[in-house]
Amino acid sequence: MAGQISRKEDAAALNELRQYLQEIDVSIVKEFDEGEFRGFWVKFGDFPILIENQKGKSYFIVAFQITLPNGPELDVLNGYYEKKDPHFIFALTKAFTSPLTGFSRILENGKVVGFTLSRYIYPFYEDFCVKDLDRALQAVASQGAEGIAFLKTILPAHTEPGGGD
């Protein structure tokens, strides 16, 4: 039977994440520690990315959120969902899905207003390294860029899907 897996202290894991972000030239826009959650908002290329930990959990979520403004873009997007258009659902799933990331819809009042791409990282464990962080950031940003490109092909021409906070 395997023994207990060694785990870094919270402060050590956070300090290491800060160091790794500097090593890969990713700017921390905001660091937060509010209630149950802590982490960082960072700028990766042109994209705002959230790196967040729910206190007590052994992982952080690296997340890229794509939200759409109210208006005809949301009407078109939700029209596809209301019709349960199988071609749209397949193409959207293909655009937002990868073996390295997960994605979910952002719902408000029963309507889709955007998408979140995410990947878990485990900085509390000894084998976590800068490459793990870099891979996670690249995975959510590149898959998010592909998703944005797809949305631009199906939504009205004046649409500019935006990032999160």
C-alpha cells in the first residue's frame, strides 16, 4: 500500500507559482485571497487568464473565460442551442475541446453568455514544475483562441468576443 504523498505548504506553492510566472514572462495583473478562494489574474499574450485555488483543495484551476456582449450575437448563439442544431453543437464542441482542456458553458438566466476553458494544475506536489504551468496556460489560451475564431464564423460580423475580468 502506498504511503502518504508529500504535499507543499500553501505559502510555498503560492511562492513557487509566482516565481514560475516570472520565469515564463507572464505578468500578474492581480493577486487575490478572498474568502474561500485565492490565486492570480494573469495576462497571457492578449488573454486574461485566471489561476485559482479553492482553499483546502489540492489543485488550482487555470481558466480562460470567453463572454459575449448582450445583443444579436447572444441571440444567434442561443438560437442554435434552442434548435438543438446538431451540426452547430458538434462544431462548437470540436472548437472548444482538446485532450488537454475542459470546457463549460456560462449560463445567465437560462441563456448561454460564454464559455470557460480550463485545466487543473497541482502545485502543492513535489513533482510540479514550470513546464506544467506553461503547458496549462498554453493549452487554455490556444484552445480559447480556436473557440473565438469559431464563434466569429457563426456570429454576426460585428461580434468581438471578449475575455474575462
